[in-house]
Amino acid sequence: MKRMILVVGARGMLGRDLMGILNASFSGDEVIGWDIEEIDIRKEDQSVARIEKLRPEIVIHLAAYTDVDGCELDKEKAFAVNAEGTRHVALAASKCRARMVYLSTDYVFDGDKREPYSESDPPRPLNVYGDSKLKGEQYVQELVKDFLVIRTQWLYGPFGKNFVDSILRQAREKKALSIVNDQTGSPTYTVDLAKAISGLIQFGARGIFHVANSDPCTWYTFGQAILKLSGVNQVRVIPISSKELGRPAARPSYSVLNCQKLKKETGLIMRPWSEALEDYLSACCRPLS
Ligand SMILES: NC(=O)c1ccc[n+]([C@@H]2O[C@H](COP(=O)([O-])OP(=O)(O)OC[C@H]3O[C@@H](n4cnc5c(N)ncnc54)[C@H](OP(=O)(O)O)[C@@H]3O)[C@@H](O)[C@H]2O)c1
């Protein structure tokens, strides 16, 4: 029977890729994409009523206030969207007896472990964004019987402002780029993540899963790879510390996600970030030289 799948946050960076992939892999079902124009998740009554009226079988919740430094400066908005907004979506999913998929972040961890974080490691966010997303996770687990929480990290893709495009843009304008070298994670291509989300749903996965491209690096190493693969060799790359960059929100110095559970339970394997980056650059970016 035809199922109704609702994506909330469908016009964000991940949402656009996910809509394309769901439409292809769930072609027998109806995939509906909403964003802030159709539903402001901060408004409890309206959000719950709209979703309840649709009666989806699956709700995939990506909508979030994702500006990490913005969250630090506006805690109220961060919690209104990421925590309370998620509670409203979870309430609606629970009323519809829908399965709920929630996208969360590596920033729920503090980075002190210094080895890849598994799903059972205790979270301890360092910043407001991580704190608000963790509260969202807790609401989903409390309110929805059939839930899937997917933690991911360092996203880039064709449909949003991202680090890769920003490095390439700056390389056109500057002779030297200063990039942070004391944060380690795994850059993740939204197309790969969207395929994994679709796979996890098809598999019927439940609980918490970590999903990111494999191999760790720092933003500095990632920046060097972006320039090298784009044929840019006239720009100097200078490693700097997070302290030197002076952003409002603290970031974990190490937030690599252990994705073994994904592989063990579903057979899905995430490829190395360097391979994914090559695909992104050849599909989406014009060569610089
Ligand atoms: N980007 C990353 O590196 C990263 C890393 C780990 C986890 N995640 C998680 O992955 C998910 C997708 O991330 P993304 O990078 O694709 O985010 P994104 O591009 O910022 O997309 C989020 C979408 O949610 C919408 N939205 C914001 N406030 C809303 C509200 N009150 N009601 C309804 N919609 C609202 C945004 O609309 P506006 O653009 O108009 O605000 C945007 O279209 C998020 O849950 C995020 O927390 C992202």
C-alpha cells in the first residue's frame, strides 16, 4: 500500500538531496516536502494540527536552526527551533503513530574521548547548538515509540552554503587562507548521507545511528585537499587554532563518529570523505585553474 512520507526541512541543504533520493527509492510511496513556508515548527498547535491532518506514516525531521555561532548568540531561538520545534514534530508523529527520523549532530559530544564516538557514548555538548539538538533527541526518544536518530557531521553539498564552496571562493580572492587545524572530524557529502538515510529507512532501522563519510581529518587538511583536487596551487594554506579564529561557539576538538553500527546492522558502508569530495567537485564546482 502507498505510504505517505513527510520531510520537514525539505528545502535545506540536506533536504533537497534527500527529496531527490527518496522520490527515486520510494517511487511507490508519496513523498511530501515541507519547509518554513508550510510549517513553522516553533508554533506548537499549528504544527501538530498540520501534520496530524496529513497523517504520514513516516516523518523525517531535518528542520533546524543550524548556524552554530548564531545559536550561541540567540539561545532562545536555538531552543525554540531545535528543541521545542522538535518536540512539536515528535508530538505530531506520536499522534499519527508515525515512525520518526531525526537528524542530529556530532556536536552533542565534547571531544575529550579522542577516539571515534559510538552511539552509546554519553553526550556532553560544548555549545548551545549541540545542547539544543540533544534536547531534540531526548524529546524524540521520550515521545515517539518508533524512532530513528541519525547523528552526522560537517555537511557539504550542492544545495547550501558550505565549507568547500567557501574555500574555493576565498581562493579566488586571496593569496593565503588561514584554516583551523585543531578540530578533527569527517566531512560528509549530503548525497552520501541522503542515500544512507534512505537505506536506513528501507532497512527499518531503529534507535541511534552515527552516519558520516569515513576517515578523520581537520578543517585544515580538508581545505588543502579541496584546493589540491581543484588544481589550485598558488594559494598558501596556514594552519591556525580555534582560539585564533575566535568564533562565539566552542567546538569539540575531536568529534569523529564511529559508524560501525551502521555497517554491522545494515551492511551500509560510508566511503572515505576524499572520494566523496572528488565526486562533489566534479559534479558541482567549476575548475579554478
Ligand atoms: N550542516 C551540518 O554540517 C550538519 C551537521 C550535523 C547535523 N546537521 C543536521 O542535519 C539537518 C539538516 O541540516 P542542513 O545543513 O541541511 O540544514 P539547513 O540547510 O539549515 O536546513 C534546515 C532547514 O530548516 C528550515 N527551518 C529553520 N527554522 C525552521 C522552522 N522554525 N520551521 C520550519 N523549518 C525551519 C530552514 O529554513 P531557513 O533556511 O529559511 O532558515 C532550512 O530550510 C539539521 O537537523 C542539522 O541540525 C547538520
